[in-house]
Amino acid sequence: MSDVIRCLESIGRIPMTTMEYAATLACFDLEEGERRALLDRDQVSLRAQIDGARTMVFAIMAADEHA
């Protein structure tokens, strides 16, 4: 079974050089298509590989100053 989600969590934690990025990908049990999409930074292909949602939203919400 693929570790693509755990891999995405891992690579999103810290900035990496291209070599560090490739080495990190090698540490995970990824299918070849997933690995290629990640190496190519191809979100469309990756989404197709993991059968992901067509539309995704990423947001950072600021903490309420009065809470």
C-alpha cells in the first residue's frame, strides 16, 4: 500500500534541496506513478494517481486575538 499521504506530510514540514526531496521520496513505499508525479511536482498527475478530489482548498486561519 502506498504511503503518499505520509510522504506529503513529511515533505511539507521543512524546506528541502532537490537532492533532499528526492532522497525523502525514496524513503516511502510509493507506486511508480506517484513517485514520478511527486518528482515532477505534477499535481494533476498525482491527484489522478491517488484518485483525489478535483478541487481542493488549503487555508491558514489566523487565531482570534480576543480568544
